[in-house]
Amino acid sequence: MTQPRSISVAQTCPVKGDVNANLDEHVRLTQIAASDGAQIVVFPELSLTGYELGLASDLAFSEDDPRLSTLIEASSSSSVTLVVGAPVRIGPHLHIGAFILRPDKTTALYTKHHLGAFSASASCDGIVPPAEATVFHPGDRNPLVGIGANTAAVAICADIGRPSHPQQAADRGANVYLASMFVIPSEFDGDAAKLKRYAVQHSMMVALANYGSSTGGLASGGRSAIWSETGELLAQLPVSGAGVAVVTEAKEGWRAKTFMTDSVRSSHARSS
């Protein structure tokens, strides 16, 4: 085993279009994860705005957006790398991005490669979001993320539907696969099965960060989770509510904790 990993997923309940409120939630969840030793925390797709495609252009971030300063400071002060979601404008194009914020205050940007769409049956209020391709352009940025002696790759939602995506991550040396997601209830079991399969196939820890409440007129499946490289489910949050799960390698095996708001929901160790 290489240097032990401590991986966290954050499950958020976004305030529609309120970046400041969502930043506050990100800082709060970062502090909780860091207090349990997390080295990296991954947040859901478009976590800083919510899955509000109609607002994406107005709320879009730049690559060096000053609104990230709060999270850059939180990353630095907590010594934890953050993967946070936002609409990002690069030149004339709008992308679904994941900012990678490191404790040394350097940043990188992953851009979603494969855009998706929800069917009318997914709506919880009669309003169906537009197809992502009508708002965003597919991206090609794909930085790896160092976690001590380990390497993580990032995916955003529909990216995981292409088996070539985790295959390329493994080929590049990743042993952690971080999926920043918005998964509705009817699609959760299928997406979770894919991620578990990738964990086994590529011997990677796999993390899924999802929303804990509805956003963009769609219900969320919640249940943010982390699997070991053998496909064992190590930690999972409930369907609803904000919180974090932290999984850490230890001599006696895996140690997993889940926190909802400010309370420890569960704590256990598993043998490896």
C-alpha cells in the first residue's frame, strides 16, 4: 500500500443561484471533513450555483474568479484539496467545470467532456431543464490531482457513462476516481453500479458526490458514497440532507465516518 489516502465526498443542499450562500456551505463542509483528516473533498456538479442551467451564463465563473478566494483560503487553512463545481466561461464558451483548489493556493480546472440531458419524467415541478448542450460546450481539460503519493482523476456526471473515461484515468496512473455528480433518484442505482464496477476493474477508490436536495426542478438521489478498489461500499450518506463522508486507510483497515450537518452519523472501521 502506498501512502494512506483519506478521501471525502460532500453532499450539499444548494440555494438556487445564491453563490454566497453556497460558498458558506462549502466552507462549513470543508471544515468538517478536514477535522477528520480528509486530504481531498469532492463536491457535486455545479455545486456553487446549483444545477440551474438558466442561470449559468449570468453566474458563470472565470478561471481566476475572485469568488473562489474564500474556498482557496479554506483549502489552505485546512490543508485539504477541494474539487468544486461551477459554470465556467473560457473565451466565448461556457463549460461545466470543476475547480481543483490546492492547499498551496494553486488551482486547476477540469471541464466536463460529455454533456447530458434529463427526460421530462425526471422533473419534480413540471419544468424540465434544457439539454446541457444548448447551454454548455464540451470541454477537454483533464488535470490529475495529487493526494500525497496517490493520484486522483476527476469526472463530472455524464462522463462516467463512457467506460473509456475511467480507463484513461487508470492508464494515466490514477488510483482514485472522483465523480462530481447530479444523480436523480431513478438513475442512482445504475450510476452507482457503474462506479462500483470501475473501482473493481481499475483497482481505484471511487467517490460519488451528489446533492442532498432538489435543484433545477429535479429531485436528487443523494446517497453520496465511497467505494474501495475492490468495490466494497465503505461509506454512504442518506438520500437527503447536507453532510460529508470521510474514508481513511489505516493499519487495521478502512476507517469511515459520515457527518450530517454538525453531528457524527456513523463511525466504523473495516478490515482490508
